[in-house]
Amino acid sequence: MMLKNSRFVRDFVLDIEVNNKGLSFRPPLRVQFEATKSIYGQLNKMSVKIYNLNGGNRKQLAKDPEQNTLIPITLSAGYQDKTEKIFKGTVFEAYSERRGTDFITTIESIDGGYDMYNSFTSQTVIGKDNAVKAILSDFTRIKKGKITEQNSLVRPKVLVGNSIKLLEEQLNDDETFYIDDEKLYIIKANEVVSEYIPVINSETGLINQPQRANKIVTFDTMMNPSIKIGGRVDLRSETALHLVGIYKVETIIYAGDNYGSDWRQKCSGRIIPDLQVI
């Protein structure tokens, strides 16, 4: 019997574009997924397992890592009548295998991965033009997100090489970059990317007691796509009052199985005084 409370009715939309043809998957199809997002410079990744696709779809989705084929993928997840995007990127590898009576299609994806392998910059930046703007113009899929104020260049600067690697070289010591949903963010330690601060407590999905180690607080919630890396949360735990506060979210690990026990996310962050919104 289906639960009447839509908060507990899991829902997802998995959209994949292959050869200019859109494929869209929803329940009752079974999916398992894990996606990791962080503000610390590594490109974010997602692994998805889809159960019992038909043979035609399994064949269309097959991709070897060395194939330079563009296959966009987007996963939205949440609860009945309300899903939000939790990952957007491109497929790095996809294959199918049989386990018992099930055919399982595994898809490995990277947010910004297509540009990581294919973008190349060869430009000279002059005067007030900044290097980040020049590099962005050479990306195929990555667009501009929130970027902290960049220093103007006084002298010409030659940029030649892989665009992602060049981007890393432009950062100041107090800056970090990340790609989220194929948008580039560059922020300082005391900056966040949104005014919105969701409240996280037992009524909104907080699971178990938050933990702190090395000044980083980790907490589990039910699937809640309104929590964003580079944003803030208002953590209100009734069992760990010493950890109540407003945190900058640095890492989120999503884990889902619409026929299993997982439909949650693990978030990590820290309290930073005087956070500024960019």
C-alpha cells in the first residue's frame, strides 16, 4: 500500500541524451545512485545503476571511457510531485551486465568531465581582461556560476593548455573552485553562493545525531536537494545542542535506492564567522 504522506514516496527523474535523442527514466524502474559533491576543486561524480532496461536502451547507453562521445545526464530526486536536480554532467563510462535474473546498467558520470578532457585554451589576456573569463570562453558545456571578484591583470598573460588545469593555476591562496551542475564557482573561505538558508531539524529530515571532528560537522538528512554545496544550512539538533548553528556546506554525498533503504544524504560543513554572499 502506498504511503499517503508524499514526503515518504520516493521519486526521481533520470534524463540522458544519446545521439540527440532524449531518454527519460522514472519509477517504477529501479535505480541506485551515489553522487559526491565538494567545493574543494575535484570534479564532482555520480554513479548510477539502472535495473532491467530493455535491450535497445542498454545498447544505446553503452560507452567506453576512451570514446569521445558527448552524453549529457541529469538526475533529479526527491519525493512525490517534488523533485529537484541533484546532478548534471556527462557520461564517462556505461556498461551492462547480468546478475542472476537482473540486467544492471552502470553509468559513471562527471560534472564538467567533458570539458576536462576536451577543452583547450590558447589565448593572451591583455589589460583588465582576466584569465578566468578567457578560460570560460573555451569551455563547451561549463558556464559561469558565482565567481568572487578577480584581480585585474596589469601585464599581458599567455594561457596555453588544458582549460581546467589552467583554471586551477589562476586561483589565489584563499580561493577554491568547483563545478556544480556544469557551472563554475570560485569562492573564498568566507563566501557563500546563496542567501537561502534551509532549516535542518527532525521535522525537515535530520537523521541521527550530528558529529564533529577537526572543526567539521557532519550530519545525515533525508533526501533534500535544497541543501547546496557552497551554501548555508541552519542546523537545529535536539540531541546535540552544542552543534546548533549556521554552517557553510562543503561536501554532500547523496545515496539513493528507490527500492532499498537508502534515500538520504550526508552533509559536511563548518561554522565560519561573517560569511558574505557573492
